[in-house]
Amino acid sequence: MRFPSVPRPRSLAGQLFAMQAVLIAVVVAGYALFTYVSDRHQAQEAATRQATAVAHSVADAPSVRAAVHTPDPSAQLQPYALQVMRDTEVDFITIMTPEGIRWTHPDRTQIGRHYLGHIEAAQRGHTYSETYKGTLGTSVRTVTPVEENGRVIGLVSAGIKVEAISERAQEQVTALLGVAAGALLLGALGTYVINARLRRHTHGMNAAELSRMHDYHEAALHAVREGLLMLDGRYRVALINDGGRELLGVGPKGEVVGRPVVELGLPAPLTGALLASEPRVDEVHLTADRVLVVNTSPVSGGERRGTVVTLRDVTELQSLMGELDSERGFTQALRSQAHEAANRLHTVVSLIELGRAPEAVDFATAELELAQALTDQVVAAVSEPVLAALLLGKTAQAHERGVELVVSDESRLDDGLLPESLSARDLVTILGNLIDNAVDAAQGTVRARVTVTAYTDDADDAELVLRVTDTGAGVDPAHAELVFQRGFSTKPAGPGGRGLGLALVRQAVVRLDGILTVTEAAEGGAVFEVRLPLRASVAGGEVR
């Protein structure tokens, strides 16, 4: 059994077109009706004025007064009345006695009969107008007295039939209806054109479909954990989801939408990426406490309409990558040490095979003491396990690259001294990136060396001091601030990009309310120093 199909709801554009067409038709019909009634009323008033003027003219004519006194007034007045009727385009002129007996009438058979209508006011010397049904049908008529020496000697009535008045009004209404029909057609055509454009913009969807799409849009927008930001053609925030507000650290949605990007207080590199006209793909940017991957795509349709921005939080991933890099460095250091240990072991075995056992024992003992001395030096200076392990690994890495990494005699950092607010991950990020930067700077120089100092200041405001000095080319004072920006590097970029390490250091220092400075070393090179409070602080971090 086949059920009848339910008609699909009309599109929003179609509904608007139908509503506007009906509205135009109602307005035009109402105006036509109002005009018809108004014109009919005006035509009736004009007919009354015309009849009154004709009646007064006839009543004031001397020939009428003279004819009244003749034995047969009709003989003179009838031709005169017919002539005036033709000249003034009125339907009748009746001249009568003061008692209402007709002397003239368009129908000669009515002469001598009593006038049909009210003549009392005219008999008293007043002009009176009315609409009355007489021998010729309903007409608008005026009755006025013919006076002589203050005495009423006759009456004059002039009238225009209502049919004639209606014909005049109908002629005007017919013209009006033609104009109204043209206006309706023109309005309908304009409405159709406008709604055709609306149909293109709404893709022919009806109101229910648009409402449902809006609900899906809102649900999807809030369900996506990644940040989504949409900018209009003037780089103002047109839309932002919960994830975007959280990742960018901006205020409530109502306070952000409509504001220009430059007023959001974002870091300059991130703001520049959002304002760029060309697309950005997987760019890494830093906010106050997050590492974000930014993608931008322009929205165009013949002209630039805005930008769609997606944001991904890779803060944890970046930290894990840093830890992975450290582990990879440790692995490379162990591989290198294993290779060196194998060479030393072969040397010891060869000495034994040559019968030089005492020399073999002395050689092995010296190598063991050297390795143990390095470990003892690091552990004695920095007994905090995470930093000690980091320094041992970085020492082996630096050695592989021809750079000597030493821990200064000033270093003194006991285990358990650091508060929980200074997480091991933040310390690895700060000290590890500073050492990597220093090794990069010192590599290839004469007597390449990196010196690490770590200690706690026992003043009232106790703080952790981390200082890394290298023998590189130093930092140009003009670049003292630029070196901490993401993407800045004096070395060519590799496959993964450069210039992120010091930016991560600054981000961590600011988040921990610390101070990061860079100065020139006494013997050349650069000195990077970080001071982190060991107690809670309300002041923001500082870079100088």
C-alpha cells in the first residue's frame, strides 16, 4: 500500500516570498479601497459645490426674477434652464414657486407638479443641500431661494445624479487599480529577485532545517575540545568556542565576540599569525602557559570574508617531546660510553695478553676513578635527583659534541629542598633548554665550555638560582629580548624548526613567577640566569 507523500515544507525564501506577495496585495487592495471611498466622498462634495454654485447663479439671474412676474414663467424659464444644464453639466435645474410647484424640469411632463425634496429651509431664505431620490433617481441637490426686496419669490434646485458621481469615482479608481496592479507586479518581481538571492544563501532550506542546523552547529561547537575561532573580514571575533576561550585565556564569550584580535591581549607572534592574510599550517605559538599549534584558513567567496582558526594544545606533548629528547640524549650518551668502555676493555685485555698486568690494572683504575670523580662532582654539588640525572646526561652529550660541561664550585642544591610548586618537568624544561642553547653556542669555539651553576639563596625571599654560562659569541644587546621569542635563532632552521627552546624557558619562568635575564660573560659568551621563588608569589614573571 502506498501512502500519500507528505509535502515538503516550503523553503524560508519561498515562505518570505509568499508572505511579502500577500502583504503587498493587501496593502494595495486596502489603499485602492480607501482611495475609492475617499474619491467618492470627494466627488460627492465636488458635485454638491457645483450644484450649489449653479443654483446660486440661476437664482441671482435678473432674467429669472423678471420671468417670475410674467403670466407664464415656464415659457421663458424652461429654455433657459435647459441651456444652463448643458453649459454647467448638471443633470437637472428646477425653478419653482415658493410653494414648490415646478416651472421647469428636464421632463416636461413633470412641469406643474410638486417638487420632490425638502424646501423648508429655502422657503425661509436659506440654501439647503441634500441627497434625495426624485423623479430622475437619487441625486445630490441644492435648493436656494430667488429673493426680491427681501421676499422669496421663487426657488431654484440644481442637482447631479449619484450615478454620474459614481462614474467619475470609478474612472479614477480604474486608473488607480492599473497603477496598483503595476506596483504589485513590480513589488512581486523585486521580492522574487531578493528571495532568489536568499534561497542561494540559505541553500533552499526552510526555517525548520535552518533551526535544526543551528542546534547541530551549537552542539558540535561546544563538543569540540580543540579551539575554534572565526574572524570576520575586519579581523574581529565572529565566533569562538569554549576550547578556544580556554586555550587563548580570554574572557567570557559575550565579552570576546565582536572585539578585534589586537585587543585580546595575545602574544605578538600569535596575533600576527591571526592577522596574516596567507594560510598558516601547523605553526607552533606560545601563550602565557600553553604551547599551541595554529592553523588558519581564509574564508573567501569572491572577496575575503574572514578567517577560520583552529587551535590545538600541545603543551603536554611538547613536554613529553622534551623528555624524549633527554632520554634520546641519555641513550646516545650510554651508547657512546659503551663504545668508549669497549675500547678501554680491549686495551686492558691487550695489556694482559702482552703480560703487562700491572699496567692493565693501573689503566683500568685510572679510567674508573675519572668516571666516578665526574659523578661524585655532580652529585655532591646537585643532589636533587632529577637535576643530577639531567646534568650527567647533558655532560655526556656535550662531550660527544666537543664541548666541556662542568658544574661550578658555587653549586649547592640538596635533595628535598625544592617545594612541590617547582615540578621536575618545569626544571628539566628550563635547565635542559638553557644547556642545549649554551652547547649550540659554544660548539666549534676554542676551548668550548659550558658552566652550570645551581644553588638556593637563603635570604628572606628564598629562591632557586640556575645560571648557565657558555664560551660562544654571546648575545647582541639588540637581540636581548628577541632571543626569547619563538622562532628566533642565529642558526639555520632544521627539519623541526629552531627558536623554541628559549621561548619555552621564558614561558615556564613567567608561569612560576620567576626572573629570566641574559648578560655578557666576563670572558665572552652569554650568561643566562633564572631565579625562581621557593615560596608562593603573586607577582608575574619578568624577563630582562
